Amino acid sequence: MKYVIIGNSAAAVGAVEAIRKNDREGRIVIASSENYHVYSRPLISYLLMGKTNEEKMKYRNDDFYKDNGCELKLNKTAQRIDIGQKRVIFEDGDNENYDTLLIATGSSPVIPPIPGLDKVKNKYTFTTLDDAKALDGALKENSRVLIMGAGLIGLKCAEGISKRKVRITCVDLSYKVLSSILDDESSEIIKKHLEENQIKFYLKRQVIEFEENLALLDDNTKIPFDVLVLAVGVRPNISLFKDAGGRTNRGILIDERCRTSIPNIYAAGDCCESMDASSGEVKVMALLPNAYMQGECAGMNMSGVDFVFDRAIPMNAIGLFGKHIITAGTYSGDAYLETDGKSYKKLFYSKNRLNGFILVGHIEKAGIYTALVREKTPLHTLDFELICKAPGLMALQKKEREEILGGVCREAAGS
Amino acid sequence: MKRVYVNEKWCLGCHLCEYYCAFASTNEKDMARALKDKRISPNIRVEELDGISFAVSCRHCREPLCVKGCITGALRKMGGTIVIDRDKCIGCYTCILCCPYGAISPSEDGAVQKCELCIRTGSGTPYCVQGCPNEAIVYEERGE
């Protein structure tokens, strides 16, 4: 069996680790357009902050490829897939035959079509290690940095460069920060917190034109800047697969076994669309844990073991200037709310299920809520009032708790 | 492999497991001297309400969601034990988001903390088990 993996991030690692549980012999070839040992992309903001370094950013240790018998091909960009010949052709003319192929090509930053953007020399995106290094090189003391986008990437970038004596301004189309994961009230708490950390916002504003060092907003505000960061969103890298005739929407469409519409081709991670178990909607959930688990699922099936992953939900853990946010699921239904203006807890429930939650500040034991969302636990089977106030095993039924903690088996074990 | 199991029927709610756990990482000989006047931050925590109490620590899951979700690779499985490289951890708390038992906690220094079955202390039997006065916490192999 020969496995080919296009991409070298979390989904690829998940696949390799799963394949090697079942098949120690088969050849695994990994092709990456980048020139790095597998690293954690979300850590690039921590790199700029000095909280990690390139060595510690490695997602797996130096021996990962050797230990798992992988042939790693760096600077190797796939150009097309010949599905008849089961072969991947690379831009440099090389090709690689496969028995099963995993597409784990991730996503790319969206470049907004704004007049004059081509005149801006100092512009950067912020999703790869090379992006981070380029931005790092461009920052000088007192640089005026304009970040387009107040989402996860834009704000982590802002935090990452905040200790560099730069002045940060952030513009977003939305009227609130982190609009994809926060409701209005929690978003306001975070915005205030960020403003206290010297980040200036222009929300519900659009850049309509750029000059080399100037952004013109739709309300005629002019924002001069030295460095521009484009963080308006990412788009799944689907063209390789789409050009081969595969079914795509915004992302590559996969089933609960990470199979695509083309036989022997699997896909996992940020390049995919899959079912959100908390809402039933099919969507792109570009998150590292999901990427790993989809990669794992693909790897199991590629190596002949039937495996289903149907528990993907949107979920995020993000810290900004010391304030932590954990969210998961879908924000619909009735709400349980606790807030003191600085911390925030909102649980969304309906039809005997927890649909989703937002925690700001006190995030302890958040995973207990995540599990209720992911497992669709019927709420009548636990003390919901208690678990709203204090997430813990106490709210579960005694029998279930005993199973988790293993307590009842003590007698059975013959002690 | 051997794991820590908890039987709430025998738990006295004395919190000694928490003190023994905190003591385990101090490298001191005397517990009273090591922990006197210190706020402890143990990896095992007692939940209690209305006369029910039990200790909760990492279950060392066979399919650990924390390891699969860890964005840095700091959490990994070593043998069957889930260990954390606290130098690599950047405290994003994705593992806290993922753990269904609430067994991973933030810590003072930014990295997360969790039970590693005392493998770094070389004690063999974990400290919480040694310190439990009523055998409510045991360390044994069960049906694997």
C-alpha cells in the first residue's frame, strides 16, 4: 500500500499516526509546499511575542518522519491529480503514484479586492511561519500597524506584536470583534479589554481605497500606516481537488469517513467542509483539533480500518492579553447567563440538549460543557441547574460518575 | 496499565489527596514544612456537595481528546500515561476546552497542569493514592 499526503500540518500528522497503528509497512509520502518540519501554525503569534521559538513550535519531534517511516518532500507543490492513473503531478515535474491519497492542503488568506492595494508595499498576511517572519522583519519602533480584520487571526496578530512598541489599529466590517465566535455582550467585554491594551478599533467600517501608506474608510476617515496586515479570513485550498473533478462547495465535501467524491481520495482539515454535529449544518470548521481528528479518521480508513468521525463541532480556545475565551457549538435556544461585566458565561440550550456556550474569563472545566454539546447528552439525565453554575462530574448521575472514575469495579477487581 | 481509580463511597472529603499531590512536586521530605502557608494547586481535585465527595484527576484516556486537540504537541501519550511538556505548552487552553472531565487546569506560570501518575517523582504508587486514608483512591490494573 502506498499513501500520499498533500500537506504537512495537523491533518497530515493525524493521518500518519493513524495509518501507522494499522500498517507499519506501507510507504507514506508527504508533500509540502513549505520548507519546514511540521510546525503549529496557531503558534506564529506566540513566536512574535517571544513566548515560543521555532524549535518549540515543532508540532511533533525531530524524529517524527523517521519513526513513522515517512518520506517528506519539502518545497513540493502539487499541480494536479491524474485520477485515472492515480498519480499526483507536482509543479516541478515530479510525480507520485498513490493507492490512497489524502488532501490536507489547508486554507489560504483571502486578499480583499480593494482599489490601490497593489500600491501598498508593506503588506502581510498572517497564517504561516514565513508570514510571521516577514512581518517580524517589517516592524520597527513606533511602526503604525493597520490590521484588517478583528477576527481570531487579526486579534492574535495584534497581541503577538503588541510588545514591540508599535501602534495598532484594527478595522473590521462587522460591528463587533470576534464576530464568528462571540455574541454582542461578550464581544463588547473583549473589545474593552483590547482597548485597555492600546488597540484602536474602527468597527462597521470598510476600507474603500488604499494609497501606499494610507487607508481610506467608507466614512472618509483616513488612517495612515507603515505596515498593513490582511486578516479578513481564509479560504479552503480546493483547486487541486476541484480541478480533478471532485465535489466541492466552499471546501472539499467529505463524509463521516473523510472520503471525498473521488474513489481512493480522502480529505481532512481546513480545506474541507463537514457536518457540524451541534447544528447539523455542513460548513468549514477550520480548527486544529478538528483537523487532527479528521486526519486521524482519514488515516484509519485509508489503512483499511472502518472509522467514523461525526463529532466535529465549532470550538475555540483563545487568550488575548491574559483574558481567556472558550466557546463551542451553536448559539441557539434558551440561554443561561452569568456575567459581572468582566467575565461571562452563556449556555445555549433547547429540546433537552446543550447547543453551545461562550465562556470569557472563568474557563475552568469548560470541556465538561463541550462534551455535552459534542455527545448531545440529554439534559434530563443530569442536574442541569447545577452544571450551569458549576461544571463538574457532580452533576452527572451516580452510575455514570462511577463508570468514569472506575470506583465500583474495586470489589469486582477482587481487592 | 495501572491507573488511578476513585470510589466515592469511601471518600471522606478530607482533601488529603490534594495535599499529597501538591507535595509530590515539591521535592521536599516533610509535607507540613513543604506546604505550610502555601496555596496549593493540585492536579487532583475533590468535588463535594451535600455529603457526596470524590476526587477527580486525569483518566489517562485511551483516546485522549486533549492530546488530539493540543495545538502545540505539548500533550502526548507516553506508554499509556498522558504527559505534558510544560516548556512547550503556551497556555492556549484548547485541552481545557476538550477534556470531558475537567481534569486539566490553568496554572500560575501560564502552562496547563495535569496528573501524570507521579511518573516524574519515581514514587511508583502516585502520592494521592499513598495519602488516601480510606482507600477511596487506588492504583491498579483493571480489565485491559
